[in-house]
Amino acid sequence: MLLYHLIEGTKRFNEFRKLCPNITHRMLTLQLRELERDGIIHQKVYQQVPPKVEYSLTDLGMTLVPIIRMMKEWGDRHKGHREAADEKAE
């Protein structure tokens, strides 16, 4: 989800919190650190008060964009299948 939102452009931490309201602060922090460590995203820290941090896709991260878009399209196409399965479970 985080990578999908970064396709649109640079995001700040609180923007991710609004876009993904069910993710905890801790989990978001861990996911962003892991993606940065793997070279998928870049963290830019501005030296100001209060601190400002922005996240963006690296060149390596950009190579994932076609895959992420295909996964979203697949999910959109098969969303009805999941909804039908949920109704059966009820």
C-alpha cells in the first residue's frame, strides 16, 4: 500500500497515516525503515523545526511501479470474488 501511494509522488509520515488509517504508528515506522534499508524508498530529512521528513521512490523503487499497478488492477478485477466469499462465510 505504501509503495502504491508513493507512485503519485512524495509523501510525509502523517500523509501515510491519513491514507492508511488502520496501520499503527510503530508498524508504519518499521515498514518505512525496511523499504529504505532495501533501497526501495528514499527518506529526505529537512533540517528545520519542527523536523520535516519526506519519502519518495528510488530508481529501484520505480522499477516496481508496473508490478504494483498490475496488482492493483488484479485486485480491482477480482474484488467481487472476495466479496462473494465473505457473504458465503456469513
